[in-house]
Amino acid sequence: MPAIQRPDPAYRRVVALTAALFLSYLTVAISLSAVTIHVVQGLGLDNAYGGLAVGIAFLSTILTRGWAGALADRIGGKLCMQRGLIIYAAAGLICLSASWSDLPVIPSYELLIIGRLLLGLGESVAMVGMITWAIGLMGQARSGKVMSLVGIGLYGAFAVGGPLGLALLDRFGFRGLMIVCTGLPIVGLIAISWIPAVAPQPGHRESFWRIIGRIWRPGAAVGLQGVGFAALGAFFSLYFLSRGWPYAGLGLTFFGVGFVLVRLLFGHMPDRFGGLRIAVVSLAVEAVGQYLLWLAPGPSSALIGALLTGVGCSMVFPAMGSEVVKQVPAHLRGTAVGGFAAFQDLAYGATGPIVGLLADVRGYASVFMIGGLSATLGLLLVLSMRRNNQSRR
């Protein structure tokens, strides 16, 4: 009988980190719809104020990715992630204080904005710290697997967070929801306390923009990939409703099924076959999915397009992330990961308003044409990176 293999302790530790990241990111996911409802219905402010309260957290994340990465390089991934979780909890407390009924509307809204800004900072610090820590535990050779697990934690939180947040808001109100948002990161903080730290690596520090100069190609590729997901998330339901098709609410479901299945089944492939090769296949599949959405004659083909978009988007971040890790020394890994993630954050934040203007003029199908063209451009960029690598050998 062959010897029974014992589970890899490093992998088990990273799975525990992923679970903690999932819990902390639930505070982002469950508050998305609830914040808008609270601002408009609870405080009586306009929709623009509600949109600002939601969007400002993502702006905070984008603007602090570089700082968070440098922090992880300086103090180590564990301490960085722990600080991020503490910031998450502080953000929840501030948003909770904004919900007291005897507080005037404007100070209440201002407190909410401060809490949302802190939430974005916490997300940035916790995620970059977790990735840096996890790669230190598993080793650079398995960085693609680490990136895959991170995506499962984040997108899993999004999948669960939407309906959970609305259910909590309906049952306990905004104040009860914020109590949950304060408690979840504390649970995560306790859950990771037993995992050993990885000491920060010594070495000469470089400026954030100098590191961006090293990694902008894989960063641009993952940003171009993000256009398709952002377009689908923002306009799929409106696209179906404008055509009079049923199943308008299933777009993200089909996307999520494809995304998660590929991450679970093939998360090891960037480490085994190389990130560039996996990114080429992934971006090609995403482009096909987006073009199918653009030209879909009916709801069935559009849903298949959403599924293919999820399949294609799934591995681009871990594939390109593994390439980023290879391009920088260990003592700059956190800064590089922070800068790399900012490209995807920027794509998610900018796509909705930009393609929304196009949708007003050319209809909702046109947004998926833009998603397909973006994925195609990302594919060409990755192919040029492969050619450059081959020419150096």
C-alpha cells in the first residue's frame, strides 16, 4: 500500500488565510447595496450621495495600493494583514456611529464617508498583506496558486455578500448590519493569529513608480481583462431587459460558476505551465464570451457568453500575478503586488461610467463589444510578452 500523504501544512495555512480574507471582504460585499439604501431611504439624500458613498471606498483602495504594498515589504505580510483587519473593524465602528438616530443628516453622512474611506484602506492593506504573507509561506514557485485562492476568497464574498447584506438590512437594519461588518474582521483576526509570520526581506527599496515601470505589461493585461467583468456586472441585467429576454438576473450566476470552477480545478496551472501561456488561452476565451454577448440572438447564447466570460476571466489575475512575482526581488514583492492589483481596481472603477456613455448612444450590446476588444488587446499584449521572453533565450 502506498504511504498516505499528509496534507501540505503551508497550503492549509494559506487556505486559513483565504478564509479570513473571505470574512473580511464580506464587510465590503454585504454593505454595497445596503449603503445606498441607507443614504437614500434612511438619510433622505439623493442617489448621487448614495453612489458617492459606495464608490469612494473603491477609490480609497486604488489610491492606497502602492502604500499598502510598501508597508507589507517593510513590516511583513502577517502584521500588514492584521493591521488591515483592524482598519476594517474601525471602519465598521465609524459607519455604526453614523447610524445613530439623533445625529443630524449631514454629520451622519460625513461619518459614513470617513468609514467608507477607511474600509477601502483596510481592503487594500489586508489583501496585499495576505498575498505577500501567503507567497512567503508557500514559496514563489506556487504564487499562481496563491493568487487563485485569493480570487476564490474575494469573489466568493461577492457571491454571498449581495443577498446576505440585503437580508441583514431587512432583519436588523443598518445599525445591525454595521455591527456584523465590525465583527467579521475581528473573527478573521483571531483565526489567523496561530499562523507563523514570514520575516520581511532585507534589500534596497525602490519607488512605487519605478516598480510600476517593471510590471506595467502584466498589470495592463489584467486591467484589460477586468473590463469584461465590469461591463457584465453593470449592464447584463439592463441588456436582457432592453431585449425583453427572461433570466436577466442570471448573468453573474453563470459568470460566477465558470469563474469559481476554473479556479478550483485549474488554479495550479500558472505555476505548472507558466503564466503567459495560461493568460493567452484565458483572454481568448474571455474575448469569445464577450463577442458572443455582443452578437447574441437570444438569452441562451448570451448566458453561454457570460459563462465563457467567467471561464476566461478566472485565471488571468493569477497567471499575470505569477509573472509579476518573478520580475521583482522578494523584498519588493508587496509593492509589486499592490501596484499590480491597482490596474484591476482601476478597470473596475472606470469601466462602468465610460461604457455607460456608449450604452446611451449605441445600446447595451455595445458594452460587450468593448469588453471583447479589451480582451483581444490584452491577448495581443500577452503574446508580445511571450515573444519578447522567447527572443531573450
